[in-house]
Amino acid sequence: MNELPIAPQPEQTAPDVPLRLVAREWGRIGITGFGGPPAHIALLRKLCVTDRAWIPANEFEDAIAACNLLPGPASTQLAIWCGFRLRGRLGAIVAGVCFIGPGLVLILALSALFLAEHPPTWVLGAAAGAGAAVPAVAVHAAWGLAPASWKRIQDPAQPGRHAPVAARRRWVVYALIGAGAAATIGPFLVLVLLACGLVEIAVRIRPAALALAPLPVVAFGTGGLGALAWTALKVGALSYGGGFVIIPLMQHDAVTTYHWMTGAQFLDAVALGQVTPGPVVLTTGAVGYAAAGIGGGLLAVAVAFSPSFAFILLGGRHFDRLRRNRPVQAFLTGAGPTVIGAIAGSAVPLALALSHGWQYPLLAAAGAWLFLARRGVVSALLLAAVCGVVAVLAGAPV
């Protein structure tokens, strides 16, 4: 048996929570949610568990664990699930849209400014400065994800019992493969992620279980809006390990394959996704804007987040079953370190995309700010942007 049989639970609702209140509170979190998933989860816990007592603490924690098993942005899925828990499917839609909406409006507005044909000089300086810090931010993101993944692969509760040394070796191999793929063969990263997950299933579970593992369908766009939709779908449906995996999944398509933006502009897009509130996956809006204007930005965001809505609307009542599914657990145990390696490896092409010598000292300073001073990502990007403005106004090339 690959999972413990659990009867589906009836859809739970809280009729005394009006939809207008859901819209207001989730919109407020969407506006104030700077700091990425940890901040989003903390705000949702404060609202739903501590302040309003709408959801029991243990149920909320179980939902966090289940969302972390799903591909795509976990904190967004948690926000959608909380709405689902309070007001069913309609509540999930309202909560998700209001959580995502403010950041989407802001990132499209900033994209129009930063990606304009002739932006002001100070804007170019801010973009170049913030972009210089992005490779350090990528490495920092991978570093932050590593401890939990390292612990997971040695967890005796995981399916199968294997020597800790062998498990650690596999973790290192998966991470190195992911880093190498992100740095060299970006278009094939999705296949690498799937392969490492399947290898871990084969190691931990009998081969017959492979047939029971849920695998995403891989389909390739042919160009234009189809290519944009496929690129966004990879982010929403095939990204394991958090929002920052968008970098290795999108960079090659956006810069090299379809030439929607330059490498420097992609750095700008990643920086915008970090300094704006809401989920980091909203970076897809900036890439979509570069590809096809406002319509492209809206299309990319809609496609990138549609799997998150589908996962909750169709499977929100079965989170216990998902958490106990052995192939899912094993797949994510193998895909996790591969994603972490890919995020770290993406720093190589990101650093190579820097086009001015003055950006490299900023990159080093950002690394020191994040790793030595142990300060936050948003402050690192904002300070780098300010330094970029000063440098350009002082005559540095841009």
C-alpha cells in the first residue's frame, strides 16, 4: 500500500465569515506581505489562527505541510486554502485573487517603467544596481532552503529505510546535478527535476510504485503566446522548492530562446519580484510584459497561478491523503535538492549577464550583506538600487 486509506472529508465552511471580509483581509496581506513566504505564512497564521480563531492551529500547520508538498508557490496555495476552508471554492477564488492582485498591479506598473524603451537615467541605475545583487540573492535563497531538504532526505519516517550516508550522498549528487543543469542546459531543467524525483522513488519504493506516482504532463509551446504560456506553466506546475525556482525555469526561455528581454532586464524582473509584496512568482508578470505588454503579463500570471488554484479547488479536502502518499513524498525528497542546486546554479548565468564592471563590487557587497551581516533580501536589493542610482548619476556607464 502506498498510502493509508482516509475517507474524504466534507467541504468545511464558516458561513459567518462574509466574502467581503475575506476580500478585505486577504487584499491587506497582499499589500503588506513583503518578505516572501515566511512573512505571508506569519500574516495568515495571525489572521486565521491567532486573531480570528477561524482555523485550529493544528489544522493550519497540517495545511502548511501539505502545501509544501505541492509544486508552485506554497504560501499562495496556503492563502487559497484558507479561503477554501472558510467559504469553500468561492472563498478560495476570492482569497487567491485578492492575495495576488495588489502585487500584480504593482509589478506590471513597475515593469512598464523599468522595461520602457527609454526609461529615465535614474531608473536605469536603480535597475542595474538591484540586478547586480540578484545572483547573491539566488545563492542566499538556495542556502536557506538547504537545511530542511538535508534533514528530509535522512528522515527515518520517509518511505524505505536506507543508510544515512547513502542518503546524504544522493542529496549531494541531486544538488550538483541541479546546479550543473541550471548553469549549462537551462531548457532541459524540467526533465532533470523529474528524473531525480523518479530516481528517489525507485530507491525508496518498489519499482511498481512508479506507476502510482503523479507526474506532470510536459508539453512544449511553439512560440508567441503559446511559448509564453508554456514558460509560465513550468513555473506554476513544475516548480518544486519555492518561488525562487522561477529563475532557472524561466531565464533561458526569456533571454536566450525567445529573446523577450535581455539578461540585464531579466535581472531587473527578478529584483522587482523580490521588492514588491505578494508571491515571488509574480515575476512571471514582468516576463510576460516584456513578451507581449500588459496582455502578456496578465496571461503569464494567470497561467502560472492556475495550477495553485486547481490544486486547492480540486484537492483541498484530501490534504491528509496527499501527505501520506509515499510516491509523492519520495519524489519530492529527490526533486528538492535538485531544485536547491538549480537555484544556486542559476547564479552563474545571472552573474554573467552583468554588463558593467561597477556592478561586480555591488554583487560582492550584496553577498556580504546577506551572508555575513545576515540581513534581509529586500534591504539588499533596495540598497543596491540606491547605489546604482548614485553610480549612474556620478557618471558610471549603464
